[in-house]
Amino acid sequence: MTRVTKTLLAAALLVIVTAALVWSARSEDPAQRKARMTELGLQHKTATDLYRALEQTAGGGRRLAWNGMPDWSGVYTRARGGITFDPDQRPGTPPTAKLTPEYQGRMIKRIELATQGVEWDPISACAPPGHPRWLTEPFLREFIVTPNQTWLINEMVNDIRRVYTDGRGHVPEADRYPLYNGDSIGFWDGSRLVIHTNQLQAGIYQRRNPDYTDAVETVEIWEKTTDALLEVDVWVYDPPALVEPWYTRQSYSRLDDPDKSLRIRYWNCSENQNNTVFKTQDGATQFQDLTFTGQDDTKGAAK
Amino acid sequence: MSARIRMVMWLFMLILSLSPTTRLAAHHSGTMFEEKKTVTLEGVVREFQYTNPHSWLLVDVTNKDGSVTTWGFEAEGPSTLARAGIKPGDFAVGTRLSITGRPMKDGRPAATWEYAVRAKDKKRFEPREGFKVK
């Protein structure tokens, strides 16, 4: 057997294993499913490898047409997980990511300080959360599907992730630079949207959660599993911080809106001076200057 | 596993077990407020700032010596308040109410808005109800 033949056989085997893992995960209980999807992440060394395997499994994916669009309409919010990245994280336990020693140490330090009341969130000065943290924010969401792009919208700071499904590839490596939401391409596998995101910038998964680095990439599989629920398999690859891909299952519920009162408005993060905070010398968060009290000149303010 | 490592892990788990559930204090951390201590005040609405990322309900509270202090109660932004059934018109200027929140640690007259009860109809308004998935 030649080397080429062996390589082709190995690739074919990987595609078969990928398909089997994805397909069998549909009918399992959540714990078994999570173990199987975690295993799928481990089978692939990089997010690109996993994405390509899923693409091969889907026969290259399909392009949507206007007369055959999935209905993801409505206003949604995160269904569970509060603001922890992994919705399966139990109260009183640390995040489920398997971290390198350096990043494990950083996370423990962050949790310890927060417990002491010392906490600073990098979005306090109105920066967007960035992806993959974007998945966790607890506000209103809309998902706009079109044949060539899908827009994943979170109302906080008018945050839109554009997923290109028109067959284009990523930006050439030489031209990449860190972006809050990165560069997302995807394809449709039946009713499932498969997304690969790279070109991201460092951030935190959430408060009391780990850091991620500029090397972070994700693969997501979005699927509407009931009339009012979108569920997402997410694999995060970030070799400097994660010793293995971090698999989580995210979900978003469509909210009841019988009187059509739910609306997503423009979100001006800096419209109210009373929300302006600064980072104290010990790293805590403090209000800058509350407009309704004169005490700010003597207590707490940065002046 | 050495005794020292076991001790460090035990201490870490103890800290985690004692830490409160992370509150949904959107945008900026809420650690400038007390974690458990609450204050309940009665007063009159001075202004309802229905804004992102946090709203503020300003309430004039008359002190025992007859002076008036304006307190600010921080809540979630408009869409979350709307989901909690709290609209700008619910707290017009002059509305009398009782309001409970976790005060600031540094003594400034500000607090989280945990819940408010409007005097005229005893209706209760709880901003974090807006995070419930319904």
C-alpha cells in the first residue's frame, strides 16, 4: 500500500468517524452526547481540521435558496448557563475548560480576587464582548438567515456576527489581524449551519472564567431543534490556553411575544454618565462620578 | 498528591463553595455593591433614567433631620426591564415607593435595585425578572 493510499484511507476513516460521532450524538442523553462531542473535538488537531471534516461529511454542504430557508425568526435569549461559558458548569465548581498551567493559574487568581470583591471586566469601557464570549451574553438576540450570509445578532452594543455561506474562504493568512468577532465562514448541512471562525482577538470567556488568546478559533454547529429552541455545539481551540478543545452546548430560546412588544433597539453604551466606571489601583471596579450625589469628589472617584 | 497540593486544592474549592452565585450585573462588575447587605428606603421618584447598559431610578429620600438625599438605584437596561414588566411610565416623577437594594460599600447613596413596591397600588417591580426565559 502506497503512502498516498494510506493517507487517503486515513482521511476517509476520519470522515466516517466524524459522521458517526455527529449522527449518533443526536439521540443520546446530554452527558453521553457531551462526551461524544468532546471526543469529536479531540479527533481533530485544529478547528480547521474539524471544520473540513464536517464539510466533507456533508458532501461540501449546500447553498440556501430563498424558497427553502430555515425559519429562525423571532426574538431569542440565552436559554441556560447564566453568564458562565459552559452551561453545564455546576454552582460552586470551577469552569470545565482543561487549561494549560499558566491559564489555569490566571483563572484561579481571577476567581479568588472576584470573591474578595476585586473584579474588572474588560468590557466595562464599552468594548464589545467579542467571540466566543459573545455566545454567553444574556440579552436579546435575533438570527437573520439569507442564502449568502447569516447574521447572528446580540443586542448588547449592537453586536453582529456575519457568517458568510456563499462559498468564500477566510481572509488570506498574511492579511489577518485580530478582530472582536473574527472572520466566520460556514455551510449548510441540511438544516444545520456549520461555522468556522478565526482571526479573533484575546479576551475572557466571561467573568470568573478563563482567558482566551489571539490564537483562539471555534467551530459551531447551529440547529433549530424545536419550534422555539436553537442549540449550538461549540468547539473552542486555543493551544496556548487550552490543553484540549473545549466543547460546550449552548442554547437560545425564542421568547413568547404575543403582543409583539419585544424590540431590539440601538444600544448606546455610554449614554448615561452614571454607568461610567474606572479600574482602581487594586484592580477593582468603581463608579467614576454619580450625577445625583456630591460625595463623588471625596469618595471613590478617580479625580 | 502531596499534602501541600491537597491543601491548596481544598482551599480553592472552599473559596468557590463560599462565593455567591455570579449575579447578572450586565456590562460592568457589580462588586462595588454589598453582596448580601440590603437597605430598604421610602421616597419619591426624582427621575427614571431608562438607559443602556444600566438604568437608574433616582429617589428622593427624606432623612430624620428633614434633609433630603437623592439615592440612585441601578437596574438592568431597557429591554430587560421591559421583559420584567417595568416601563418608563411606571415611575413618573413624584411616584411614592418603597425600594430595596444592596448599597455601595463606600457609603455613597447608591444601591442595586432588587425590588420596589409602588405605594399607590402595592405593585412589586423586580428588574432581574427580565432575565427569566419565558
